Amino acid sequence: MELSPTAYVILGLLSLGPKSGYEIKAFVDKSTRFFWAASYGQIYPELRKLSEAGLIDGEAKPAGGRRRTVYALTREGRKRLREWLAVEPDVLEMRDEGLLKLFFADATGGASAAETLAAKRRHHLEIVEQLRALEPLAAAKPERFPLLVCRYGIECNQWMADWCQRTAEELSAAEAGSKGRTA
Amino acid sequence: MELSPTAYVILGLLSLGPKSGYEIKAFVDKSTRFFWAASYGQIYPELRKLSEAGLIDGEAKPAGGRRRTVYALTREGRKRLREWLAVEPDVLEMRDEGLLKLFFADATGGASAAETLAAKRRHHLEIVEQLRALEPLAAAKPERFPLLVCRYGIECNQWMADWCQRTAEELSAAEAGSKGRTA
DNA sequence: GCATGCATGTAAGGAGTTACATGATTCA
DNA sequence: TGAATCATGTAACTCCTTACATGCATGC
């Protein structure tokens, strides 16, 4: 049985400890979401499939009067996770509307570029802030790799934000220069 | 009428000059693909929709005996493109299986991390190479922004490749250190 | 009594890929 | 003659998001 990438996100998160669907979603939003997101619409059906495949095991654990199912990796699930981890990563995709708009900015004579760069920069800085808030939480846990990846996110997004600023400055300098020559 | 992001990729590419569907695909593969991909399955249906909406105009231009339709932006299409360029970019998504595998590498006791980092590094370096080959082509054109974005891609992927190497070295140093202490 | 959070789920649909089908042309 | 390239298109599918429905519990 072939597993979707999101199935492995779930297996991976459960390797850090048993969780309910709700907790998985909350965890994803505070961790992997920056490089691999997941929504309820994926998580709950996937939990059922993984459970049917015997890779995870659900146990009813009501909290208060609320029904609640907590899932844990089975031995087979842990094996599948480790097998996946040993295979070379393949998917590496980006969808960056800011870069797209910058790419086509000649269509506005470059007039749209400054605002596009500023918005992209804000976006990256926002992510940096969110990750910085998460960093101490990751540092407090026994696992080493989530912290490593968190720092990658911080540094990488900071680099991107800096590039935006640098480039915006170069563009406005070039513009001022050409205006100076014309005047 | 709402347009999909891919529709704007097409409008943007046509702003650089009239093209057939086939040429659009080839162009995407040599330019925007690194931050926004598109396949035939999207391009041809989208060309039809854009044509019906009056944003582009198709003209039969057989090359040799092959049937061939070349599309060009209409005035309305150019307007829509510029309107889109003036709006703040929104979508910024990443799917990085390498980071995902690194994030969960504690499940193998860290044993999988070195190979994951090496593979991710190779992947980024491959992209750097492809973009470097494209750079002189972009530089030769009258438009400024495609070259800018190409250089972003080169620098950014180089940064990511360097991070992988740096991190792999740190990990192996830490491992050697802990072994030294244990021995 | 009401907003918020916990908790589980589904339906509909958007977006995009892969694989295939078709057929002409060019060049070795 | 056969491979590669040009050229257009579709069907099936995966993946994922959004929006909604439901209902209990907690705390103000």
C-alpha cells in the first residue's frame, strides 16, 4: 500500500508521541506547516486509512465528557516511517506568487516591483517571527531535529527578507540614477 | 471572472510576446517553473478559457504543415495582468520533503539525517546549475525582472545547499565528539 | 447565556499532475 | 526508417483546501 506524503507527516508526528486528530492538526500548524501543511480534510480520512492498514492504532480516550480518539504508531507503522526516512527526499516545490509578480514586473514598467518586494519581505518576516516564538519550545524538547529545521526556517526566511530589501534598495537607487541623468 | 494563478502565468508570459501553448510550456520549464510550475493539462484548457473571456486572442499560424495557434494578449488581458501585478502577493507555499524527513530524523536516532541532507543539497545544487545556464539568456533580453528573479533562484538555492553542508558537518562533528567521549 | 476551545468529521470543489492519444515534421 | 521535436488536447486521478455540520465543555 502506497502512502501519501501527508500520511508520513502523521506517522512522523505520532513517532513523537500519541495524539488525537485535533492535536495533530494543532501540532502541524506549529511546526511542519512552513514546509508541509495539512488540513482536517486530509488528517481525519488519513487517520482512518492508516488505522485500517494497521500502521496506527486508535484508542478511545475521552477527555471530560468529550469523545476523543488518540492514535499511536504500531510496530509496523514505525517500520514504515523508518523505511520512508531512509529513501532520498524527492518533492521540492515552491509556489511563490511574489516572485511570479516580480518576474512579470516589466509589464508595469517596473512600477509594481517596489510594492511586491515590500509585501514579500513582510511575509517572510512574519514567518521569521512565528518561528522565533516556536524556537524555545523546540529547544526544550528531547528531539534534536525539529529545532534544527526550525532554525533553518528562521535563517532561510530572514535571508529571503533581506534579499527583498537589498533588491528594493538597488532598484530605487537605479531609478534615482536614471532620473538624475535625465534631469 | 476570477482567474487562477496559472492563468496569470499565461498572461504574464504572453506579455513578453505572442506564444503557442507548446511554447508557453517550454518557456515555463525554463523560467517560472522553479517557483511556479504549469503542465499541459492546465495550459491548454486555460488558453481556451482566457480566449473565451477575451483576455487573449488566438491566431492560426501553422509552422510548416503543423497546425499551430499563437496567442497574444488583448488590451483587456494586459489590463487584467497589470491589475493583478498591483495587488499584494498572497500565496507562498513550500513542500520540501527533505525538511520533512530531517524533521522526523530522531525516529532513526539521527542515522538518516546525513543522507537526507546530502540529497537535499544535491537537489539545490542541481537547480543552481540549471539557473546558471539560464542566466546569460535572461541577461540578453530587454526585460530586467526575469534576470533579477533568476539570480534570486541561484542565490537562494546556493544558500540552501550551503546550509545542508554546514549542518551535515556540524552533525558529524557532534557525533564524533559524543563517540570520543563514550570511547 | 454565550463565546471560545476541544473534538470529529464530510461534501464540494479547486488546482495540478500523469499518462495517454494523435499526428505532422525534421534530421540522421 | 526511426527517433526526436513540434503541437494540441483529454481523462483519470491525487492532493489538498474551504466551508460547513455537529456537539460537548469551560470559563466569563
